[in-house]
Amino acid sequence: MIDDRFDKAGGWVQKKTGGVDWIKRQAINGRPRFICVGVEVQVSGRSDMVAVDLLHLRSQLLQGEIDLAVLVVPSDRLGTFITDRVATLSQARRHIAAGHYEEMPFVMMAIEHDGPGDSLKKKLYKYKNQ
């Protein structure tokens, strides 16, 4: 759903692997000056993947490809509902402090769930040996 929102917002370019997830180049006040924002979204996968995402963002900042780096992670509360071992807000903060990312043009955002949805139907499994 997150990727779908970036796609529908328009102007965002997605890179599936090996780089920053989403990048958007935006004109400032309609002038030929631009700001380029790079966003890494880490809501699934292993918790150490946030370190890789931070490296992608740092690399793009140092190369001048982006002007602002944004990392999106689950809140600590949402993290308790995610089955993967994804890094939550407090875990990502530790990575940021260890890598001195706070010294760069960097924003971290946490996403939260909006409450429980409709109940899912139970799935019945048939075992072969029964």
C-alpha cells in the first residue's frame, strides 16, 4: 500500500533493489532550482536491513544525488504486530546514532496502524496423513 501511494502521488521514481526506494526531484517555486528527496521504506525484512538502507541514503547524499534523506520505519507499537524482525523506531534511532546520521540532512518517520480491521476468515488445512 505504501508503494502504491508513492506511485499515485506522481513524480516519484522507484528503484526496487540496490538503491534508494523512492526519489523525487521537485522544482522550488517553479524556478530552475530543484530539491531531490530520497525515501527508504523499511517495514518488512530483517532489522539489520535498516543499516543497509541508511548506507544507501548516505551514499546518495554524498554523491549529490539527493538533498534530503528520509527513512520510514514502523513505530514501536506497530512493530509488535509485524511478524518480521523489522527495525522499529527505537531500534532505527540506535542505528542513526551509531552512524552519526543526525549530522546529515536526514528525517526519520514512524508509521502507525490505524486500528484493527475486519476479522479474517479462518483457514482450514487438510493434512495428507489424515
